Amino acid sequence: MPSRGPSRIQLSAGLFCLALTAVPQDAGAGAWALAEGSGEVIATGLSSTADEAFGSSGAAPARAAFMKGSASLFVQHGWTDRLTVFAKVEAGREADDISGHARSGLSEFTAGARFQFYASDGFVASAGLSGRVDDERGEGIDLGGARIEPRLAAGYGFELFGLPAFVEAEAGYGWRVAGEGFDEAKLDLTIGLRPWKRWLFLAQSFSTMGVAGPDGSDDYAHHKLQGSVVYDIAEHWSLQSGIFATVAGKNAPKERGVVSAIWYRY
């Protein structure tokens, strides 16, 4: 885990970045950069359901029959000690029997880079830029779902009762560059604690708000909490298992689900 010692920060950067990518929604790759020539590959599986949906502001919850299952592959590589490049592809199926919404197949492709511009006494700060295309209408990936997203991230490694710990925050804004949908503002928070050598405990929140959309369209928001445990099974391999829930939102399903991932570091 990140700590006040520079060597610990370098050692744990990969673990931290992995923790942020194995989540039930879009997320950045963290504030810490990977060392030059090193990298990670993360395969993630997710399953969720919802029988209610958050309504518009002040409206009562609506009935839903939502389900989602997806698999994603995330790869990131240290181009230099301060510049990390990454890409993600996701495929799956989601549907709501009440609204009639349904889509399946390839649902997202993202690629980008982040630059760690500051590191001192356990504190790091990074800026990133990525491009994403996704399937918003159930007709496959197309440029109508394209966004460019800059992000800022800051992290701090410390010791809590003698145990390695860290906190990290990311803020991003996804500008739609095609189509007529919404821009998206995002805020992700993470707290991590390593009580034993092979075990990492994570508490995370992920917020997405649809903003600056077409006139007359209903905006949306969803705020998710996730708790997970990561276990290092070997020098280069780790397993993650966790649960998540949408605890607040607007025009969004009240999801409850599980997430699991396998990480490979090189």
C-alpha cells in the first residue's frame, strides 16, 4: 500500500491502480503511476439486479426488473515512470423487462493516458485524458456514444495504527463529442487498508451525474458504494471479490450486485 516512504509508494502503485479498475462502472486508473516497463492486466466480471428505480427529483421509486451481467478486460502499462497508458474493453448484457430497455454484446471501449505530475511525502497527483465509445441505444458501439474525459486524481499513503493505508479521490468530466446525450460529471473516492501482508480491504464510492443534456430530456445520477477484499495468491497474481449497491440516484436503477476480478502484474 502507499505509505510515506517512497519505496513503498512505488511498490504499491500497481495494487492501488488495480483496485480502482475492478469496479462496477467507469473509473480512472488511480493517482499513482506505474514504473516504466511494468503493467497490469485485469479481467473483471459483474452481475447485478434491481427491482426498483430512483425516480426524478421528489418522485416515488418506480418498479423495475433490471439485470446486468458483464465482463471487461483492462490493460495498463508504464510508458515512463510518470506516464501510464491504458485501455479497457467491456461486453455484456443488460435489460429491464418493464421499460423494455435491452442491449447485449460489446458495450464499451476506452483508451487513454495519465501523467503523475507531483509526488512528495506520500502524496501524489495526476492528470489524465481518455476517449470512450459505448453502446447507449442497444445498437452496438458507435460514435453517437463518444466522449472525451479529462480527470484529476490525488492520493495519499499513510499508516493507520501501524498498518499501510491510503486515500484517493478522482474527479472527471466526460464531454460528449457526438450524438445528443448528456455530458457526465464523475467523482470517485477510495479508502484502502492492508491489515495483513496478502490482504487488502477497500471501501469505495462512485458517483456519475448526467449534465448539459438536450432540452426536454430527463437527466440522471447514480451514487454507488462498494466494499471488496483483494488477496494476493502469488507474486504476480491477485483475486478480488466484492459487493456493491446504488444507494442514491435519479432516473437510475437501485442496483445490488457482486463483482470479482483476477489481476496479473508484470
